[in-house]
Amino acid sequence: NPTSIRDRSIVLVGLMGSGKSTVGRRLAGRLGMRFADADDEIERAAGMTIADIFERFGEAHFRDGERRVIARMLAGKPMVLATGGGAFINPDTRALILRDSLCIWLDADIATLVERVGRRSHRPLLKNRDPAEVLRELAAVRNPIYAEAHLRISSASTPHDHTVRAILEALS
Ligand code: S3P
């Protein structure tokens, strides 16, 4: 049997607003693979929202649960997995993703990200902060780390379907 792109999970990484969940769901549809969103899985496992986990237990606790959930998903049948923006920044989680998947960085400029996250976000890192400022700070720290992904695809100011197509072309 020829090896196929479907033999390995595909993990999407990148900043908040880069389109990981939307692009991931559509990509999975096109490839006939299962899709999961790590943030949703964490909320389900914890029976709490991400915002509540951050508030009650702190970010370090969240990162630990995030790593365990991602490890469990990557141990199963190949799938497309959208991760929260900080997952790949955690060294243990990053090592796991790089080892067990084909990992794609969805890269977009700050203006695009700001537009997509909106003014009132449920995201704890944007709470009571100017989203543009937070995203600029995060991009400065994280972009060199996202660059370790196997593939980098721009999702800047383009409809998500274009991004899906760009990924399919890069994989073909
Ligand atoms: C985070 C991104 C969020 C979520 C949490 C932390 C981050 O996911 O995991 O709020 O550190 O960038 P999205 O990238 O899906 O918004």
C-alpha cells in the first residue's frame, strides 16, 4: 500500500485567529479524516471552559492538561487536530507534535488576527487587554517557535477555503 498523507495526523498550530479550527475542520472534510479541536477536548475532559480553567487553576495547569489531551489524540487513529495557540510553545507538547504528526503553522499578519479574534474575546489571554498589543507581543515570542513546524502556510487576509486549498496543494 502506498503511504498516504492520511497515514499521519495533521496538526495545525499558530496564533489565536489564524484559522486553525475552521481550516482544520474543512481540511479534514476534504481529506475524509476525523477532526478535533484540542481546546474543545480539554473543555470536555475538564467539564469547564478554558477561561474558567485559567482563572481557577492557572495557565501552567491548563498547559499540562493540554499536553495530555494532545498526546491522547495523537496516539489514536490519524486525524486533523487544531491546537490552541500556546500548545506548540510548550516544549514537551511541541516535541510530541513534531514526532507524531505532520505539523502546519498557519501564519497571518497582526491586522488579520485582530480582525478575526474580534473586539470582545472569550480568550483569557485577551481579557481586558488590547488584542493588537497582545498579539504583537505573542507573535514576537512565538513566531520563531512556530517556524519549527514542518510546513508554513499563510492564512493572512484570505478566505479560509484558500488556505485549505494551499495546504492540499502543498501536500500533493
Ligand atoms: C491560547 C490560545 C487559545 C486557548 C487559550 C490559550 C494561547 O486557543 O488555547 O486561550 O496561548 O495562544 P486559540 O488559539 O484557539 O484561540
